[in-house]
Amino acid sequence: MNGSLEDLYHNWGWLLAFGLLSILWGIFAVAYSIFFTVVSVLVIAWLLIIGGVIEAVQAVRHREHGHLMLYILEAVLAIVVGALLLRSPEAGALVLTLLLAAYFIVAGIFRIVAALTLRLPNWGWTLFSGILTLALGIIVWAGWPVAGAWVLGLLIGINLIFSGWARVMLALALRGGHFEALPV
């Protein structure tokens, strides 16, 4: 058994717990998609603001290392974008919806490639998760901007449910010892 698979095997319980938590969080996000959309925009806004402040403090503290202006500009950009998201979460949701569509398309492609190349236990679930994620990205891209108010929460929830299910199935396969046929 290779090292990474052995690590997964020994930590199958954590993988199972994370998968179940992802499924539960996903169900909540689907049920309250408008709320989850607004909350996700606000969380991102505050993360940008806090990150920008930390970046500015670090830039000033370490100004003797050079590039002070570049770090300050990056900090200001993060703070301004965060403030804009706080000022208008609805407009932020539209922009983030478009970014999320691009993310789902790329993440879906990555999951499909990973499933087909790694062939971990129950890899078909990861493949299915990748295909679903890719399809969601394409659907959101096609429906933008109409569904910007609720689509973030809904799609994040669906993605959490299916990626959580893929993790649960992998954990159960590892627990059951169904990994002997894997390439080393």
C-alpha cells in the first residue's frame, strides 16, 4: 500500500466525519440558500478586510525588506473590495456567482481527472461529484445574472452534499479494506 493511501486508511474516521459534516452543512445551505448567499458574501468581505489590515501591518513592520508599496497596495485593494462587498452584498453576490461558476467548472474538471487517474476506492463517486460540479458551473454560467440572489447558497450546498458523499463512500471503502486492487 502506498504512503498516501495508508494515511487515508488510518484516518478513515476523520474522512467519514468530514464527509458527514459536509453533507449536513450542504443540506442547511440548500434549505436556506438566500441566507447562505448573503452570509457567504459578508464572510468573504470581512475576510478581505481583516486580511488587508494584517497585510498592511506586516508591510509596515517589515518595510526594510523592500516592496513596501506593493504590499500596501495589495492591503488597500483587499480592504476596498471587502468594504464594497459589505456596502452592497447583492452586487457582490452577482460577482461572486460568476466567480463561483468558473470555480465549479475548474474544480469539476480537476475532480474528473483525479478520479480517472488516481482510481481511489469507490472512485466512481468522485467522478460523479466532478461531473455534477462541472455541470453546476455550466448551468450557473448560463443563468447569470438572474439567479445571483440565491444561487451561491444553493450551489455551495449541492457541492457540499456530493463532495461529502464522495468522502463518506471513500471512508467506508477504506474501513472495509476495499483497496487491494489499487495501483501502487
